Amino acid sequence: MYTLYHHPFCPLSRFIRLALGEHGLDLRLVEERTWERREGFLVLNPAGTTPVLIADGFPPIPGASVIAEYLDETHGLEAGDRRLLPASMGERVEVRRLMAWFNEKFFEEASNPLVTERIYKRFMSEENGGGAPAADVIRAAKVNVRYHLAYIGWLAQTRNFLAGDRLSYADLAAAAHLSAIDYLGDVPWSEDEAAKAWYARVKSRPSFRPLLSEWLAGVPASRTYVDLDF
């Protein structure tokens, strides 16, 4: 049994939840509001960020990329051809490159600003940065979503999955970030049919079901969020 400190709309936490789901691992979720800087959580991860995975016999495992590597080292071989980080070095490099693209670049330019402005700020005190959403930040992030979607579409047109022939961490990372902002209706799916078709495939996987079942009071999900044939 693993314990994951997360926030339901943290894209990086969603990525790890998808990875754990693909491995079929039991999971206990603990919601963490990182902006509160809770002392007990800072002991687990001094950086104060989610996700953080707790595994018996190990120190706290902080950060999406560190957790992903840990899961591959502990469960990758037994996954066989369903391994999320391929065996060959060239394929591993490409998966890691795309993981970094989505978990760092996409996160900084699009998913984190949108989630922060449109979700987190609702729960933050004024001292912690809460208040009205910043319209200029939202506009810029929406523009950035468009070119990231175009890149996903290009990858989806040239490969079976984003990093190659099989599902990998790259697909789960991209889908996790898209899912968080798709809830808000901020993904212009009509602009790229290849990206849309790829996301529909990933979204239909059993590991995605727990994410699609979560709702935020006062913030209704977009029409496309739970629709597998959107």
C-alpha cells in the first residue's frame, strides 16, 4: 500500500496517480494544500510541493520525476511489455525528454498557471496569494496551451504513442496536464484532431477513471471532461 500526498488538480500528482494505476498498485490519497505550508508536510518534502509518495521501508519520495524513476526501478521489470520506461537506452532518453517537456515546460507555461488562477486561488487566503484570478496570466497560459497541443498532435501523427510504439510515462504526463485544464474547458480540442484522438485513447484507460470521477464544488467540469467520445 502506497500513500500519495497530492492535490486532486495538481497535474504532477495526476501523472503519478496514472502511473500507479497503470501498475495496478494500491493507493491511499492524502490531499495536501501546499500553499498552507503545513509543518508536517514540509518534514516530508522541504520543497513544499506535491506529489510525495510514501512507501514502506523508504524515506519520503518527493517529485514526479523521482517517483516515476522509483516506480520503474521497483515495478518496471515485472510489467514486461507494459513497462512505462522502456528497456532500451534510446527509448528511455526519449521518454525522459518528453516527461521533462510536460512536467516542467508545459507545467510552467500552461497547466500550473491555469490551475493556480482558476482553482487554487479559490482556497488560498489573501496572505497566501489568494484573490481574484489574474486575467493576463490566464490569457497567456491559454495561448501556450495551443502550441503544446500542436506539438502533441505532431507526435501523435508520427508515432503510435507520444514517445514511440507503446504507452509510456510520456503519454501519462501529457494526459495528466491536459486533464487538469480540460476540466476547466481550457483545451481547444477543435484545433488538432490528432491530439484529440490520442487523448481519447489514453483517457479511455482504466487508470484514468478515478481522475474523471473527481469534481470540485462550485467549479463544474467542462462538457468534454468525462466524455470519452468528445
